[in-house]
Amino acid sequence: MADEEGASPRELVLEACRRNNTELLEETLKDLGAAASKSGKKPEDHVADVLNNARDGVGNGCLHVAATYGSFEVIDMLLDQEGLEIDEIDRMEQDTPLHKAVRYVNSLEKSVWPHGHSIVAMLLDAGCDPRIRNKAKLKPIELADPRNTELRSMLQKGEVSMLMGGDVVEDDDDGPTGSAKKTFGPRLWWWELGYLHRGRGCWLRQP
């Protein structure tokens, strides 16, 4: 089992989320799967259990932590894991990972908003629900900086897509069969926003 100074697998996952450390996350997930196989468990079930029960000291899950720190590549890897809870609620604010991603964008200088937008786009593409309200009764769009019209438009179109039945589960060619990762049916509203799909949930803004 991957182990840094006695850290548990859950601690290693959270550390990878903070540092956007894809190598650490990949090694930890690989070791979790191997340990599950040796004990007669289904690797994907064991991995999902560890990911869904990993919490930091204030009750943030792995996706919350990764979104808070803007860890794009780690989020992409997490969303490929079968059984991952993508709309989990944190303990303090009752935020979803999408709420955290919006807060992250708000913390950025305007010049680097596009990086944050790509994280929000990836979470929406995976099926995160932009209609969920947190403890303060706020949806992600209601947390967005009013000046960031592009972010607000993304979230608004995400809500409309779900209301119109656009949150249809589709198999991701690059993800495992039965993955919890979801994509919206026709991605027309992403094209309207000028985003190009680059695979594995990656959306890049057209110049």
C-alpha cells in the first residue's frame, strides 16, 4: 500500500487532491485495487468506498478538496472512478463540489478565470447538479461573481439542460464501464459558449 509517513489511503487521496498530484492519486488507487483483489473484494467497490468516505478535518470530501484547490487533472481522474459520489454535501456549508468550484473561480484574478471555468465545465459535463442549494439556500450560480457573466451563463445553461432532461447517463469511452461519470446528451450549449471538447471531460475555451 502506498504510504507516506504512515498516512492512510484516505489521507493520501486528500493530499493528492490538495496538490493536484496525479501520480500520488494513481498510485494510491492502484494499491487500493490490488489490496481489494487480494482480500476477495471488487476493486472498484473498494476504491469508491475509500473515495466517498475520505473527509478532511472540516468534512470536505475528495471532490470538494480538489475543486477548492483548482486541481483540474485530479478532478478529471476522480470523475473516471466508478461509483464516485459527484454531488456529495460537505459538513460545514453543505456545499457540493460544484459550489466549491464556483468559490474557487471567484478567488481567481480575472485573467485566469478560464482555468476555473474549465473545472466548472468538467463538473457539469460529469453530471454535477447545478440546482442543489447549500446551507445558505444558494445554488452555485448564486455564488458566482456577478461580473463573471461567462460563468453564470455556463451554470444557467447547465440548469436548463437538466430541467429539459439533458442529464442523460452516457458511457464515457475513456472511463470504466458503469462509471458514475455522466455527460449531457447533445453538448450544443457548450458549443454556444465556445468550448471545444478535448476528451476525458476536458473543455477548452476557443480563442
